[in-house]
Amino acid sequence: MTIAELCLLGSVVLTILSITPAKLSGRGEYDNGNPRDPRFFASGLRMRSLGAHQNGFEAFPLFAAAVILAEMRAVPQGTVDLLTVAFVVVRVVYVLLYLGDRPSLRSMVWWVGFACNLAIFFSPVWAGR
């Protein structure tokens, strides 16, 4: 198993964990029988936690496709690993900025993550594959 493949799992785990602050902040209020109740996620940390969680699901398909494409096209593994680790690190920073209510900086970091995805996706082109 490659580092890039482990980063796929790491990205999913980060997405799942990003909802945790909302659930922890609402102990006693969170209804697991109605986990998508919009009233629970209406404001503050809970709303930002849900936003980070949802954005993780939005970012994952391109990331997964890019990693699979790069590995199928035999891009040098070190290149793929470096870019995927960079993406996951950027996503961690993104989630922290989302939770910390830093929207401008968060948006800049999102673009860095998107650039990582594009670099992974197009890596077969510059690797001559």
C-alpha cells in the first residue's frame, strides 16, 4: 500500500472527524435519531463544522480520481506521495481555519488544496505517461 493510497483513507477520516466538534458541542441536544436536523447546525461552531464536513465530501471525488489516475499511469510514486500528503495537510489546515471562523484565509488554503489536486491529476502529463 502506498502513501498516496493511505492519504485517500486519511482524507475520508478527516472528513468524518470534522463533524465531531459540532456533535461534542451539542451534548444532550444532538439527536442521533435525526442526525441531519438543520436546527442543530443552525449557527456558530456547529454550522462551521458541518460546512467543513460537507466540503470534505465535495473535495474527495477529484482527489480520489486524481490519485487513482496518477497511480494507474505509473507516475513516479514519490511525486504522487508528496502531492497527496500535501493535499491532506492542506485539508487539515482548511478544516482548522473553517472551525476557527477564518473565511478569507480558509478560501486561500482551499485554492492551494485544489492546486494540489490539479497537480496530481495532471502529473501523468508531465511524467510523460
